[in-house]
Amino acid sequence: MTSVSEPSQPLWIETPLLYSSHISSIIGCSAYLKLENLQPSHSFKYRGVTLFIQHCKHTHGPSVHCIIASGGNAGLAAACAARRLAVRCTVYLPATASPRVVAYLEKEEAHVVIAGAIYAEALAEARKAAEEDEKAVMVPAYDDPLLWEGHSSMVAEIAGQLPGGKPDAIICSVGGGGLLAGIIVGCKKAGWDDVPLVTLETHGTSCFRQSMDINARKSGSFGTGQAVPSTAHPGITLANVQSTLHLSKASCLGASTPSAGAVKLALERQGPVRSLSVPDGMSMDACCRFAEDHKLLVELACSTALTPAYSPSLFSKIFDSPTAPRPKTVVFIVCGGFNISLDEIAEYKRTAKEKEEKAWYGYGTRKEGCWDVVCDGQLWDVPRE
């Protein structure tokens, strides 16, 4: 009999694909929600991280020590998988980590180390610890093909769940790029290379969008990210947005640079990959409206992907093309996230309509009654609806 530690037996669950009458009526097409918030660790990261840790145990044996640096959700996925597989797990978190995340990690029997003010500093400490422990394996949070392989499984599920089998577009949030890379890999397996993909970040966390702008146009980009050449993939330039991460509340999108491999996959993909960034307030508004409509709580990192679902003007602008028909069926990846509460939803509801950030983004003067949205290097004024 095959051991549960072997990668042939996935630990993730097949999540539902829910038709949303609420969102469908807003955007005028059939909208489906892939509910990755229902994974055991509350996010899509459980897919790739569990696959990676299964391989670690299968390769190195039961004494392997899994070490990961995380803003929260990747660490939770690692802790849940490690407890189920009976291997050691240490999670390095930045000082900004939520107490509720720390408490959950401890319930999952992980050792928690608070290191540094931001994710990049926690990552440096985790790597140092892994180098000093001969039994340790560094578990990546988003930048590894094995993670992408695990994440790609959701596309295979969508193919079997969606009426008609193939969507006209897939919309997801992006932080470091692991989810997007998994979707690209999954689409390739499914023969969906032509399906348009739409990625969204908040302005303060827009390392992927700025990286796509820099590489696709080799010119200026809206934002303040510093351009850094990739050592792993020569020819790819990455935007480092470490200086603006603290300005966004979507902390779990808070990679300072994206995966160079994910950027490369997006740039080389046959079908279109549109990259957008939106204000925090727009994501807060979507978060509150999604909770009201579907009775589900998700992090801002997730609700950022839902902003076009609650803005027909934004949805129309994204798919306004003379060469492509308006989509009839769209899948939103509800990537989930643990770090959300009723109190935070109430706070978002109070602040979502307030004045948004201006000058530091370098986007010019806000148009009254509009959100500032950046798409593929262009600034859009999107009416507040």
C-alpha cells in the first residue's frame, strides 16, 4: 500500500466551484468562484506546500525538519501538512504577523520564530537556520516548480466542474506569483493556453504588475519599485517594492519581489496575461460586499481578485477589446486566507469609501468619484459604484 507521505496521494481537497448569481448579475456574465478558502489551512497554498513537504519526507525520511518563512498563509499550510505527516516544522514570521496566525501555528504544533520587520528579513533568518541544521529543508512560499505543480491541480478540477469545461477568463490575485504560475502550468496541461488570465494586486504590493510592465515594455512603470535583474533567469528584470509594502493592508500579497520564474511564464505564455493594481479601498469594498453576498470571510489579498466582480466598469475595461468577444464565463479564484475577522470587516466597511493614497504612487491627480487603477502600464479612472 502506498504511504500517505508519498506525493501520489494529495493531501489537499477538491474545492467546490460555486456559481454566483450575485456576481453574475453585476458583471453580466456567468461568474464562478473556485473556493480555495475551504482548504484545510484556509488558502490555496495548501496544495503546493503539502506536495513539497510530501516530497521532502519521501526523499529525506521522517526526521526531516521543514523550515519556511511566511507572511502567514504559506506557514499555516506548512504547519498543517507537517503535523499530518508527522515531521518537524519551524515557521519564521515577520514582526507584523497577526497574533491569531501565531496562535493557529502553535495549535498545529509548529515552532514559531519572529524574525525581522518584513518578510524578506524573516526569509533571511530562515535560510540561515536551514543552513545550520543538517536535517533541515527550506520550504519555499511561492517560488518553486513543485509548488506550481500542486497549485495547478485546481485547474484540472475546474475543467471537470465547469459547465462546458472551459472558461473565457480566469481572474486571480498575485503576490509572489506562485498561484499564477500554478494556473499557467494547469492551463497548459488542460490545453487552455489561450484562456485570458487577469491578475490583481494592491498598489503598495504591485511587484508583479510593475515587473510585467518593465519586462514587456522596457520603459517606465507606474509605481516606485526598484528594478533588479534576476540572477535565476537572466534577461528577466524584477521590481522590488519593499519601500511601499507597509502602505497596503493586503499584507499576504506582500512579497517585495515576485518569482522570476512566474514572471517568465507569464511573459512567454501564448494567451494574454493582464496585470492590474488597485487601491486598498477598492479591495476593502469587495471584501465587505463578498462577505455580505456569500457569507464568507476572506483576506484582502483574496478580495483584491474580486474587485472586478463588484465593479462592472472595471470588468468592462479589462475585457474591452476589438479583437476578442466579451467573456461569457469567468472563474474567480477565491484564494482564501486565514488572517481576517468580523472586526476587520467592520473596519473595512468604515474606511473603504475614505480618501485613498495619492502622491507617492506617482499617478497624478485623482479624478473625483473614481478609483485609480493601473492596468498593463496604463492609468484608468474607474467610477466608484
